[in-house]
Amino acid sequence: MGADLNKENEIGETPIFMACEGGEGENGEIVRYLVENGADINKENNLGWTPLFKACESGNMAIVKYLVKQGADIHKMLWRRGGETLLFEACESGNMAIVKYLVK
């Protein structure tokens, strides 16, 4: 009877998107819990973003690494933004550690 982990809001985002937007704190634990209980890590919102894009945007390296290890698509492209990739997002957010992680 529990809550629907993949229930979308008006822009097509699920709870894992919100958790990936947060900082390092407990959000990593929340993301892990959601994934372990069936949250879709490759779910796209209405703009084509995935939770991994949100983690790159927020600069949360721990969540980025976790999602990649869980099979998140690192080659996803945002067609509505001219084919931008996660690397574009990491560069735009100015997070060198995430840039290096995605390039290696």
C-alpha cells in the first residue's frame, strides 16, 4: 500500500528528482532508499532530464557516482537543448570533480 515512488508531478518529475537536487547531506541516503525500493533512475521529465542530470546540476558527486553505478544512462542527450549531455551540465555547473568523473 505504500506511496508510489514513480508518481509524476506536473512536469513529469518523481520524488527521486527532488532528492537529486539537494546537497550532500541526507539526500544521498534518500536517493539510495528510493532506488532500492524501485524508483526509476532513468525516468525522464517533460524536458528530457533524468535524475542524473539533476545530480550533476546540483553538484552532488556522491549521488552522481551512485546513480552511475546503478546503471543510470551517462550518454543521455537533451534534444530540446541542442543535444547537450551530462558533461555539458557538469561544465555549466562548474563542478570539476564531476567533469573529471564523467570523462574518465
